[in-house]
Amino acid sequence: METYQDQFNVWAESVEKAWDQLDEKVKQSIDERIVQSFEGKLLGFKELLEQRTSIETLQIEAQTLYHTWEEIYQSMDSNRGNQMNSTPLQPVPIGGHRLPPLPYRYDALEPYIAAEIMRLHHQEHHQSYVDGLNKAEKMMEQARKTGDFNLIKHWEREAAFNGAGHYLHTIFWNNMSPKGGGEPVGELAHQIRKDFGSFQQFKKHFSEAAKNVEAVGWAILVWSPRSHRLEILQAEKHQNLSQWDVIPLLVLDVWEHAYYLQYKNERKEYIKNWWNVVNWPDVNDRFKKAKELRWRPY
């Protein structure tokens, strides 16, 4: 299994590649100070990787680099920003999924979520979903090559479970922030009031959905391109009892490994405290992008 240092290397390479492939006209539209800040932080981060700096330091610097990368997106007007879509697709190779770096230190969400939980949750549990998804994809590729599909039911099930686990956790980490909490603003706040009556009614509904997930799973706020509104769903495990044709915006992990070391069997208390770290700017950004997708309503 690759090391966390290796994963940071891959992440930094992907950021640098995306920047190199960005249209020059788009780059010229970005505030020069932001460009200089980004390029300086990227160079500094690569130097830290070469020096084999501690994981804790890399996490901090990765977070600042990530936020500067976000500034680049936000500084472009919508027309120029759409040119980002002209960048060639970079498909993940079959069996080539990787653990994304956490966008903050493991202890950054304390006292609401303990560092030990975050470390185990990210390094062990999320990594296991990445490994499981990669294995399932490779085994299904092998089945296609050999024509032997006797175990296809098993590997499809593994791909669904581990793939959903990987993708939901990737959203989950960014849905939280050391500077989180409070209430959303802007378009998302308006849509929540429109679809749920008020923020407090939404929060109560979401919390109750999370508390009442049977066994283990998730509470998920989604945008429905078909219904043209927000909805709250549950998912048992990662993939069961949910819906298709919706886009996750805000997710809450209520598997026991997400809270048991700190909260024991007090899921309700974990959910209550989790609202203090919700990263509403991230959720709002996901909402703005998701809302662009609309199907004919039925």
C-alpha cells in the first residue's frame, strides 16, 4: 500500500497538471497576486515533499494550497470559468483511485471530533474503501478479458459498497471545516427556506434522519435535477435505501467509527456537535454547480 507521503505527491502533481493545462487566456484573467501566491505555495509544497516533512506539516500546507486553488476558481467570471471545462478529461485509471488528502489537520475539528477519530477514520476506514473499490474494478476488468463472469455479482456489490464509501467520504471531509458552523447564506440559504420552511426545520429534519439511520449509514442533503428542489435522504451502509439521479451536497457519516471512540453510543450528541463544523461555503459551492443540472420534471 502506498504511503501517505506518496498520496500527497500524487495530489500535488494533479494540481500542478491542472494548472499547466489551464488556458492562458483564463490565467490572464486571474488576479496576479492570487497567481503568484498559488505558484509560490505550490513550489513550497513540492519542496516540503522532497524534504520528507512531517505529515502534520504537509496537512497544514496542503490546506492553504487547496484554499488558494479555490480562490483561482472564484476569481474567474462565469464565462472565463467555463473554459475550465475545455481542459481534457483525466479519467481515474481502472483500479487507480487514491485517498484524497484531508484539507485540515487531524486535530482541527476538536473538541467536536477528536483527532484520534479523524486519523483512524481517514487513514484506515476511507483507505479501505479506496482499496476495495480498486480491487473490484480490477477484478471486473479481468472478467471482461477472460469472459468469466461467475463472480460478477460479488464484484459489482463490492464496487457499489466501496465506491459509494469512497465518494461519500471525499465529500464528507470537505463538508467540514475548523471555521464551520452557523447557518448558510446566499442561494443555498434561500433554497433551504423555500424547500423546508426555515433553516431550523431543515436542521431538525436532517438531524432526525441521521439519528434514525438503522444500523450504520449516512444522512444526505441532495439536489434533485428532476424535482428541481433539495431533499434529505438516508443511506444504510453507503449505498442502500437511497435514490438515483440526485447530487449529494451535504453528508453526515453516522457509522460508529465516525464517533464511537468519543461519543460511545450517544449518536444524538455527536450529531448535535457536528453542526459546529459544517463547512457551509463548500456546501453552497456544490449547490451552485449542482443546480445548473436540471432535467425535465416529472
